[in-house]
Amino acid sequence: MCAQADNEKVDWDKFEYYLYRELKAQHPDESEAGILQAVGYTILKSNNRWERAMIYFKKAVELDPKLYFSWYNLGLINIDTEEGYGYFEKTTEVNPNFPASYYWMAYYCCKKREDKKALSLFRKYLEIADGNKDEEGRIKIAEEVLKELLSGKEGENLNAIRPSGEKQ
């Protein structure tokens, strides 16, 4: 509780200003968009201030629409929404070999009971993620969910994704 109270006392404008200056000094050759992306990511990871981080990610992609990691983080911030799905789509347009976005789009489709779309996206995810050590946990879940979708029977994996009481 004390940490939360301290967190609430932070002057975020000053914090972000100094963070921006520090990153700019440490990475003088980085683009403005890249610095803004780094500020957003730092705020998101260190303070979980997703509302403020979102501002920086949006500014970053406005300056450089090819910053797939900003699109991806915007998707994570808005993960259970159509807007989040759209951000993940932008990620795959900019970097079609970034697997995590396919996973989260498939996950979203499962939640919405768009199973055909989810099947296709999970397959694409597994194809791209194959051999990627960072994706091991998601790969296992994707394989299990894919089995359940193909069987036509909801098991514990689909039940964990889909809101309870919403059977079709």
C-alpha cells in the first residue's frame, strides 16, 4: 500500500521528461519515434501506467508506422477489444514474422467464438513461432487450444479463454 501511495505522489510529467532526456542522451542516434517507444515501454514495464504509455506508443507510430513493437504494445493494452485486435493486425502488417500478435488475435477470436478465424490464426502462429524459445509457453497453449477447436469439444483450455456461461 505504501508503494502505491508513493506511486500516486509521482509527478509523472517530470518523470517522463527526465526519462525522455535520459534516453535521448544515452541513444543520440535513435529516432524520435524510437525514443518515444522506449519511454512508453519503460513507463509500462516499470510503473504499469498503461494510459500514459499508450500516449507514447501512439506518438511513436504516428512518426514511424513501422515500429511494430509499439503497435504490439498498443494491442496488449487494449487486449480484449476490437481496437486491440486492430493493433495486433497492424503489428503483423509491419512485421509478419512477429509471432505473439498472431497468438493474441487467435485468442481474441476464441473469446468471440470466431473459431474458423481462430484456427487459421493459431496455425499461422505455430508456423511462425516454431523453434522460438521465447514463445514456448504460448506454443503449448496454442497447440492444446487448436486440438480442442479441431475436436469440436470445449476442454479446459477453451474454457479458460471463453467467458463462463457463454456456450453456443
